[in-house]
Amino acid sequence: MGNKLTISSIQKRKGIDPIVMITAYDALFANLFASEADILLVGDSLNMSFAGNSDTISATLEQMIYHTNAVCNGAPKSFVVCDMPFGTYLNKEEALKNAIKVFQQTPADCVKIEGGANKADIVKHLTDNGIAVCGHIGLLPQSVRSEGGYKVKGKTEQEKQQLLEDAKAIEAAGAFCMVIEGTKAEVATQIAKSVSIPVIGIGAGSGVDGQVLVFSDMLGFFEEFTPKFVKKYLDGASLVKDAVAQYAKEVKSRAFPKEEHTY
Ligand code: KIV
């Protein structure tokens, strides 16, 4: 990886060169991803993937700050996004106070906020005060409990119009890019065409300006289920289990450690 990307270099890629984003929660994996990923997202999905909870709701700002620092330590030249967790941006003042904490306590390049037109005033308040914001529209994981599950968006004309309005409101409020999650591909494509900032999709088809995946899904570490939009690039779970089984076998048979592992 050469020099760190900037907001303007990311924006120049829109419609030209798809942006590669992947989640990272620790220094080790961040370092492994850094050479290929344009952006590392310290997503609040870490509350599920890393901490084993059933949704993202209980992630705290302190946890996000801790993991963002770990990721930045492992990938000091990567552009890093820190997710603002549930309940930390309920109004403009709270949002700014908490985003300032992220900026003062980590080297994150921007924060990410879930929501559309209803969060535009918050996005504007942050960007007016020097905090770069990545929006997040479509399926919003932080709304999973109020919506009674993860529901694909853009299926009706009304949802489509709402999403277009959300995207334009977030752009007008000063977000430099946005994630669109769990949305019908044709709607996501239309949204990408209707705003001038990059739109990075997850479960939103190929007509957007980049893609993001949760690393534990795409590397096959998470075995419970694989959402339709995930492609597994590695069978991580099998590789790890096989290696640990081999280690256990060798410990029990005293085949490990050998002379070369011994002082
Ligand atoms: O928390 C996360 O990992 C995210 C992605 C699903 C975009 O927000």
C-alpha cells in the first residue's frame, strides 16, 4: 500500500474505479487487509463477529474507539472508518460530542452514521464541525429490533422514493460517501447515479461505486449462516479447525514440540 487515500482521492474514484472496503476489528487482520483494501471499516458488526452478540445494538463508543485504535495500529496507512454505535448520535449535540471523542482518541479518518433524511441535520452538524462522515442508508442493522428483522429495502415504489430522498439528503448534508446495504440492485444503481458522492454497496448489487463485506463472512470464519450477498473467498473455519485439530493431535502424541521448537 502506498500513501494513504484521502477523501478527495476516494471521491475521484466514483463511477471509474470501484472502491474496495472491508471490515476489520483488530491490528492483525487490518495489517493483512491493508495492501488490497482501499478503506477499512471498523463496523459495529464487531459486536456480533468479534463479541458474539446477536446484533449490533449493544456496541459501545468505548469499544469502537478501542477497536479503531487496534485497526489503525495494524494498518497505519489505511483510510479508516469508525462506526458510531447505536444511541451515540441521537441528536446533533450528542453526535458531535461523541464523534469528537472518536477523532481525539483515535486516528480514524471519518465516522459512519446509519440513517437517511432523518439524520441529515446530524450529518451536517458533524461535517460543519470538521468531522468527515460516511452515510449508511438502506437496510440499517441498528434498526433490527424496531423493524423486527433484517428486511431488504427498495422493494416498493415508496421505499425507492424514500431511499432516493435519503441519499440526496445525506449528500446535501456533506457526507463524502455512503454505504447502501440490503437494497434491490436496480434501486441502488439508480441511487449511485443520482448522487455525486461514492455509494458503496453491501447486498446492493454491482451497479454501485464500490463494495464492502464483513471480513468474517467473506473469509468463511462465520459458520452459522451465509447471507445471499456474501461470497466466501476462503473456507476460514475449516482451515482453522483442521490446523487446531492437528495441533491438538501433536500435543497429545508429543509430536510437538520437536527439537527445532525447543531451547
Ligand atoms: O458494521 C458493519 O460492518 C457495517 C457494514 C455492514 C457496512 O456497517
